[in-house]
Amino acid sequence: WRVKARKIIWNGEKKTVRFENANFEFFGFPLAYLPAFEIADPTVKRKSGFLIPGIVYKSDLGIGVKVPYYFALSPTYDLTVTGTGYTKQGFLGEAEWRQRFNNGEYSLKIAGIHQQDPDAFIDSGIRNVDSGAAGDPNKFRGMMGTKGQFAINERWNFGWDVLLQSDKNFSRTYAIDGYSETVHQSSVYLTGLNDRNYFDIRAMRFQVQENTLASDPSARSGQQPWVLPSLDYAYIPDMAVAGGQLSINVNARVISRDSLDESFTEAYNSSTPTLRVPGIAGQNGRMTAEAEWKRTFTTDGGLQLTPLLALRGDASYLNADSASLAAINEMAANPLIATTADMKSSLARYMATLGLEMRWPVLFSMANSSHIVEPMAQVFVRPNEQYVGGLAVPNEDAQSFVFDATTLFERDKFSGYDRMEGGTRANVGFRYSGAYGNGWS
């Protein structure tokens, strides 16, 4: 594409380029006639002015024309104001402030609209969040979002990503840039990294942007928990311990949920028995600490033997509401589950591990490539997992059992800490890596 004009004026003082009687051409074909327009010259990095407008369309919003204006206020901060006029819903106003510092940056975005026709969102006679409930139309809608990241020093970082809105679906409905995900994770965090040591603490809230009213049984937003907080700590001493490596890992989390999350034998039919309770209403917390020692011995033939010792301890508590306790009892009595409910208000458990890993890496070198084939085998001896029966332990973060090539040689293949694999078992497989002369690996 190109812009072709009868007259082009380059103003060296104002650092602008003005086009008069111009045509916008694509592969030599004129697509639009532009009587006159002005842009910053190539030497200007930032300049106040209108940005490229856009046209958007959604059936319940109508056709919208978006016009952004950029204010280059300073080399370190700026402001972008955007107005969008929708044929059905009226004027949407947006503003975004961005500022940079020597050690970080942050942004603040606000948006709002007074909807002219909330009933346009009604689908097949069913009201939703965008339209509002009967007798309470959703007219005034808005949001405020902010993101930031700062380096406190070379080891510590602090940041946040927070979304506040008038209802749970505004940012998604109006496609607010940076905040329109189906699930937005709001969080505030502090992270430290030093050599082989790691620390992270954060508060999180998973915000499901959905159009279903809170009274709808399929609504998921109220079932999402507050995580206040989640903590991870990993420590590896610089010095060897008994000739091997000692590592310590700590994980802790406190979860608070307003609404019970349960599913039934028949989907969304609460008259059928409870089948699963993915999340209880109330508060529960857990702290996990694990110490691991391992040392690798290499034989003359290249066989690597790594004995391993590990000890893990958990402590947890539970404060569930009466509806959650009733759902757990109903789930236990479901013929498809058939167990005994034995929820614990507090408990402690442990897991000891004795393991041996054997690896035999073999290198094959060729003229234009090299290959490493590494047969591997592991044996882990553990007691059985405690409190696995009776639905005693809330399972918030380990509801998935991940078994693939990346987790084959992991001691625990659950997605989180609330569950752990017990018993004696062996893992057998091999790894392959190759490097080729053409750069592929």
C-alpha cells in the first residue's frame, strides 16, 4: 500500500508531513480519496493527535465507530482517550493512563457507558447480566483496571493486575483491551529470586466474565474463590549435604469461597443426588513443607545411580458452611460414589519417600549430528496416602491427574498439593535428544 498526493509539505519546525489531494492506494489501485491530512514526520517518536479509528459491530451493540486520541504529555507518561458511538447502546468512553519509572511501570484504565437499550441483550426471552434482571435494567455500566510491575531491587519484584467493574461481564461485552478475557485473574504479588532460592506470595481472584445471572444454576462467577494468600518458597543450600543436594520446598494457601460449587448426577438438576463438590463455601487452608535429599553416583560404565530420600508434612483446616457439609454427605451417599463422609475441621499428615533413579545416557556422534539416548528407571517406596477415603481433605488444586511425557518421572502427578501419590511403584522410559548440523535440535 502507499499514499500518493499531489502536494506534500514537510514542516521541519513543527516536524509534520502534510498531504494534500491524496489517494490511498493498494497494489496501485486507489481505495480512498483524502483531501488533506497531516502526520508526524519519521523523526518524531511520540506526538499528540488522533490515532487510527476503527469500526466494530456486535448484534446487541450495533455498529460502533471508535475514535482514539493520544496525549503525549511527557517522555515518561501519556494518556489515551477513546470514544465509541454504538447505534444501539450509545456512547462508550474510555481513558488509559500509562507511566514509566526507572524501576517499573503501571497503567490505569477506566471505561463507562449509559446503555440506551439494555433489552437488546435479551436472548430468546431470557434476561442476562448485560440486560439486567426484570424490573432492574442494567443501564449504567463501567470498569476500572490497573496493572503494574516494579523492581524493588535486583532480587525482589512487586506487581499487580486488578479489575473492578459494575457487573461481571462489562469488560468482555465491550471488549475492553487487556481485560476482556473469559476468566480474568486479578492478583497482587511479591516475588524474590536469588541464585537457587525462590519466594513468591500473592493474593488472587479468578473473575469469570459470564452473561448468566447469579440466580442461574449454571453461573460460575460466585463459585470462584479468593486466594488470600498463596505462598511458594524453595531453598537449596550452596553447600553439599552428605555429598548430595538438599532442597526444601514450602507451599501454603488460604482459600475463601462465597458460594458452594457442586454438580449433580443430572447436570444442573439439583433434585438429583450430588455427584461432585469441586469447591466448598467457607474457608480452608493448607501448609505443606517438604525436604528432599539426593546424590548421584556415576559408575565406570556411565551408569548414573541417584538415591533419594524425602519427607513431606501437611497441616490443614476447614471451616465450611452447613450447605457444603450437607452436599458432602449427599455426595458420599450417592450410589455412584458409595463412601463415608468424614470431613475434618483440622488434620495433619505426612508422606515419606525412599527412591532410586537409574540413568544410562549414551552419546552417538556422527558427521553432521549427535544423539543422546538415555534409558531411565525409577523406584519409589511410599506408604499409602492418608485421609484419601471418607472425603476428608478438601481438594482445591489437585483435581487433575496429569500423566504425560513431562510428568512420567515425577513423584506426584497431581496438578497441585492437595493430593499425593502413595504406595510403591516404578517408572520406566527413556529420553532422546539430538543436535543436527542445520541447527535443528
